[in-house]
Amino acid sequence: MTSPDPAASPASPAPSSPGPAVRSPRVVVVGAGFGGLGVVHALHEQGVTDVTVLERADEVGGVWRENTYPNAACDVPSPLYSWSWSPNLAWGRRYSPQPEILDYIRRTAAEHGLLDAVVTGTTVTGARHDGEAWQVSTEVDGAAGPTYAADVLVLATGQLSEPVMPDLPGRDDFTGPTFHSAQWRHDVDLAGKRVAVVGTGASAIQFVPGIADEVASLTVFQRSAPYVVPKPDQAYSARHHALFRRLPGTLAAERRTVFWLTEQLNGALAGESRLSKPMTKALEAAWRAHLRLTVKDAGLRSRLVPDYPLGCKRLLFSNDWYRTLDREHVDVVTGPVTGVEPGGVRAADGTLHEADVLIWGTGFAATDFLRGLDVVAPDGTRLGDVWADGARAHLGMGVPGFPNLFSIYGPNTNLGGSSIIAMMEAQAGYVAQVARRLADGRARALAPRPEVWEAFDTEMQSRLGESVWAGCTSWYTDGPRITTNWPGLVAEYQRRTATVDWSELEEVG
């Protein structure tokens, strides 16, 4: 008997004995990445099969389909970066590159019959509940598409699907090629070119070293220095793979170990672990040593020191970022960019840095959970208005007055460490339980009670106010509210979502 997987959401209750015959709920899922496809699997496990996934792109994959920049890879160890119900024995490295992850998603979705639910090339533009069901409007090839009726609507667009393009004077005046890292132009030859990169986040620390050898010069514009620690990466050997095939329990043991380690990182950042202070000090020491050992130029080292506490922004892992910035043909410009001109980028000190190609490494609109969707409740309330002062949802999924509406990777479910897949699996299991209750005829239209929603939000903001994220000015926040991060361990979230507490929900309409 194998030990349970701590990185998996606790098993959802088995489907109950059906009551009177009722129509199976129609479920529409928006987005076919890890989150959306995971919901389909959980629904199938609960016997709910009338599922349609609407995907704006031409294939599944989510962020791992979109982000194809050089050196794109995961910063979560491979043993933890898979669905618990389909472990991958064939990862090539400890930190998997983008092509391997995308292949895993495609292959697993096909093997488990999830692709049959997916409709590609279809952009969801809005959803309005007419008192009976959600009417989901779409766009196909730039024109109005079909409307889908849904008893359950699941928004699985995530926090990292909309690239941010800074609103700078002259942004559109640049005469050379310009693109965001999440929309990489593989048709642009960078060989021998002067390349300007704006941004130093999780994508930039991968693609900057990836293009450094081919460009003539690199100018990296850094508004705020990140904390970067060594990445304990390595290729998996044939012996490693053979061991997993012969003794499958070793793969489970490796996953449990990695899960435990990442939980310690989560706890340290959230301030909810007895190891918080020593672990934070250890990470700071690792960062400081890494910077000193890899950057010879003392002046450059001083410019690469963050001006905020460790954890305010995502901790980054790289073995070649600092080394790349220390190369002769690479320049780091600190401070804000004030404008873009036809021939280059203007810095705050007035200097024009000439460039042939401009790449935006400016991240994603993580706090914009609606992604431009107009979601309207039966009484005419717009979700955008409810979230005007910052998104919030009970357990990161539901909002009062919006029946059978759920978000995956929604407000307050992001992690400072560990694999977000474990959080999304927990959410998928919760959604599937609600859908099963509808299928059994024991409910029609459920949403969180207002007082439960308020209490959860109060808890989140209180706990987050005592974490390292309190007072941080970063993509974690939306005004004074911290709208993205979960304040505890993954295990806590799994416990709280494993079995739906029906007293927290009420019939709407």
C-alpha cells in the first residue's frame, strides 16, 4: 500500500446515491490550462460529464503554451509540478523546461479524455445570469460567437494570463521590433543587435541569460532589484528514471519530500512557521553569498541589492542571472523608465539608451481576475463593481449573489513557494462536489452567504497583515488590499476545501 500524497487534495467524497432523476448540470469552464483541465478531471470523477471548456487559443496549455521565450522553465521542482492523479516519470530535469511541461499537459489531457470537452479558438467576452442559467457570450475570429448556457460557470483564467505593457510616453514610437516576453517573437533575429529589456522579474531572469550570447549588447532596465538565490537544478540520469519505473514508491517519496520543503518556504513567508525566522535568514544569506560570488563589480553589486524585505516580491532562482549582468556587453540601468523614443529607451536621468530591439519583461496583471469579462448576477450586479476595491472570494472561489460561479487560482490563492497545482486541485475537487449536489437534485443555485464571505475576507487580510507581504508594494496587492496570496500552508487550504461545508452556502434566486 502506498502512502497518501500530501501534495494532492484530499479525496473528494464519493458520489452520493442519486435522488430523483434530474438533468445533469451544464458546466462551462473558461481556460484550458492546468486549472481548467483539472476541473474537468474532478467533474468526471464525480460523474458530471456535461462539461465544455472554452479556450481562446488554438490548443490547451495555458501559460505553458504562451510563454515560449528562451530558457523558459518552471521555478517549482519537477516532482511537485504535475497533477497528483497523473505523476510524470519522465521529467528530464529537476526544474522542467517549458516544452516538457506543455508536452505533459497535452499528453495527460489526451490520456484522460479531457480534450473532448475543449472548444478552442473561442474567447469568452462576458456572462450574464438570466435567473435560470449563465448565458456565456463568446467571440470567434473577431466576430460574435455562439452563446453557451451553463448551470455552473468556472473561471480558470488564472493570475498570469494577461501580459502587462507599461503606459509610457512614446511606447508605440519605437521603430524596431518590440514584444512582451509572453508573446515572444521567434521571427526576430537578435544576433548582433542592441537589445533593451525593461523589467527584472521571473521571466527576465530566464530569458536575459538565454539571449546574452547572441546579442551585441544588452541594456537591462531595473526598477526594483529582485532577490535571486541559486537554483539547485540538474539533469535526471537514466538511472534516476529506471529507479522510478522499478520502484514507483520512490517517486511518491520524492514528491512528499519536496512538498514538505516547499511548505516550509510557504510558512516562512507567511510567518506561520516556527522556522520562519531561521529560514528567512538562511535565504538572505544564500542570496548575499550568491551575489558576492557571481558579481565581481562592486558598483554593480550595490545596484543589485533589493530595497525591500525578502518575500515582498517572488523569490527567484537562477544560477546565471547575476553572472550575465556582470558581463562586459551588459548594462544595468536602475530607476524608472520615463519614455520610449524611435531609437531607444529614455531613463530617469535623461539618458537615451539606443536599441534595435525592445523586449518587455514586465510581468502580468495578476490582480485583474476578471480579464475584461463582464460577469453579471441575476439581480444585475456586476462582479467588476463588487471587486472595484480589490477582488475577494470565499475560499478564493465564490461570491455572494453569483450562483454556481467559481474561480480557479482566484483571489488569495497564490503561493510564495510550492506548486500552485496543489491549490488548483483542491479547488477543482470543491467545485466538483457542488456540481454533484446539483446533479443529485439537492440544490439548484448556490453561492456563499454574505457573512461567510465577509468573515473569510477579514481573516485573510488580518493574517496577511502579519505576513512578510504586509506593506509591500508589488503585484501581490491591489491598493491597500493583498488580493493574490494565501496566508498559510497548502495543507491548510486542502483541509478547508476537502469537504464542502454546505452551511456556508445558500440558494440564490
